[in-house]
Amino acid sequence: MENSICTIEQLKNFIDLSPKEEKKLKQITNKHPMCVTPYYLSLIDWDDPDDPIRKMAIPSLNELNLQGSYDTSGEAENTKMSGLQHKYHETALILATNKCATYCRHCFRKRLVGLQTKEIIERLEDAAEYIKQHEHVNNVLVSGGDPLVLENGIIEQILSILSDIPQIKFIRFGSRAPVTFPSRFEDDELLSILSRYSRPDRRIYVVTQFNHSNEITKQSIKAVDNLIKSGVIVNNQAVLLKGVNDNPMTLANLLNSLVSIGVNPYYIFQCRPVKRVKHNFQVPLCKGIEIIEKAKEHCNGHSKRFKYIMSHITGKIEILGIFDDEIYFKYHQAKNRKNLGKIFKRPVDESAGWLDDFKSTSVRVLDAAPYLL
Ligand code: SF4
């Protein structure tokens, strides 16, 4: 990570920039830092201006577009103490760090990654106490930033404290390190810590984010293999991203390759309407449904187990499909538990990229969810 490319000056060794472009990119990286590991950088084909890895890792002038917001799923209102969020009944979320190996340009926590923030956990013991007092919390997601770039000692401390909570059934790490920094998983000490805490009756999960099959390389396959050999279960949460994987065959190749290497396709997320991200990356929902359904035609049962999900302020909403000019949705997870499992629909709007983009006057509710009334 010490050899990462983190300045526009360094970037100029790879691409030509006019003085105007250079100035604007510096403005962007002052606001949202750039950092790309040498490994991830090596995956970019610099002769291809549309290279998908380049789009995910290298800042672009499209980030000057400020449509959207920095907190699209209500993280502030779910924060119980600095670094601890509790939105869904059974799951607690800990933000363990603001650092990542590579800062993804499409990150939905762009507001904090690589920046000074008060949103990171201060005292893990206090978070553990909160969880103990909420006995229905049966799993913890440790995220950030990327918690698996933390020092081994800190990772062990997190596991030790969380494992002491009797009702916790499993612990998840949200980490893109297998994708952007796979050599992290050649560290025997880290693997031995994960192996010690991933017991047969209480597994450790790593939820990673492969978005394109160009990210599936000899090195990332090895990283996944080392995690699996350490008893860790590896799931994938891809994001549907314009110019990266918004093509049925690209997506199908990714999903099929993931299954081959032992990574379970878990979710495909609709890109959130985040400032400096929405304009650059979001695919409209109607187009997203079409891409995903066509991709599924090239998938086997295992590679199409995922759900297409919008992580909305009201809950995780599955995007089911289109029938008779209406889009159908279903609450997979809900902040208000009364909405769990509820199905609702909206008239097709080709330009809508998020639930809030549909005109509320035209809402037709199948099974009334309070948010929709
Ligand atoms: S690794 Fe995850 S948290 Fe970090 S910038 Fe990428 S998407 Fe955001």
C-alpha cells in the first residue's frame, strides 16, 4: 500500500492531462482522495479510455456533478454512537476505519473514506455493550472503509471482543481488499487469526465486491482460496455501474466466474444516488432490470442466486421486475419491520434511478407500506 498512486502528479505518469483537467482533478481529489494500489493499477489497460478498472479507480471530471446526497440510506439517523449503526433488528454495523487499499470512485461512503471523520468507532467495548443489551442482534457487520486493511492486532481485537458476545451467530467483514489488494491475504498471521475465529459453529464471512471479471486474476483467486482455506465464507456484493458492468454478458461473465472461484453472488446493488457518483455511475432502474434479466439467461442456478437490491432509507428493497408497464419491488429488509416482505409497484419511468425518483402522485400500492402512502 505504501507504493500506491495517490496524487495527480503520479497519475500523469500514466495519462496525459491538460492544465485545466489537472487543476479540476486536483480539486476533486482534495475533496475525495485518490489512492490506487500498484496491483489494482496494473489491471488497467491505459490504451482503453473505457477500461472498467480505470473508471472505478481513477477520478474523472464527471465527479464535478453534484446531483444526489452523501447519505442516501439514512446512516446518520441509524447511528447509535460514533461508529455503530443499527438499522435492521438483527444486525449491527460497525465502521472500523476510514481507510481502504484503493478508494473506489463509486463508493457510497465517499463522505468519509480517506477523510477526517467522527463516524469511526472510538471504543469498541461500548459498541459491544450496546449489542449485548440488544439481544435480538445476532450478527455484526464490520465495515468502514475496509476493516481488513487494519493491523492484524486490531482485527484480532475486534474478533475477540465481538466473539465474547453470546448471542452473536456470525461476524461479517465488508472488504474489497481481495479485489484491490489481494496480497493482503498472503499474510499468514492474518489468515491464522481468521482461521482461529471462524469456528464450525460461528463462521466469519468476508463480503467482498468484485464488479468486473477483469478483477478476477491469479492473485485475487489466490486471495479467495486462502480465505476459504482459513474457514472463511466469501460472498460478493457487486454494484451495477454504468461503463463498468452495465452489459448482460459482462455481468454474466462476472457472476459465472465468481461461482467458479468459490465466491457466492449475494447481492447486486443498484448504485445509490450519491453526490459525485450518481451522474457518473448510476444506471436507470428499467435498464438495470433488463441488463440483469438478460445476464441471468447466461447464468446457472448458482450464479443467479443474488438479489437485485436498492439499499433505501426505508430498507433493502428487492427490484423484482417489470410487468404490464409497472415495476414491482419487495422489502427484503425493512427499517420498519411492518414492511418486511411487502410488495409494491410503481408505473414504469425510464429515467428513474431510485425509488424517490418516481412521482408519488402516480404510486399504486399493492400491500400498503407506510413509506408509500
Ligand atoms: S473499498 Fe469499499 S469502502 Fe473503500 S472506497 Fe471502495 S467501496 Fe468504499
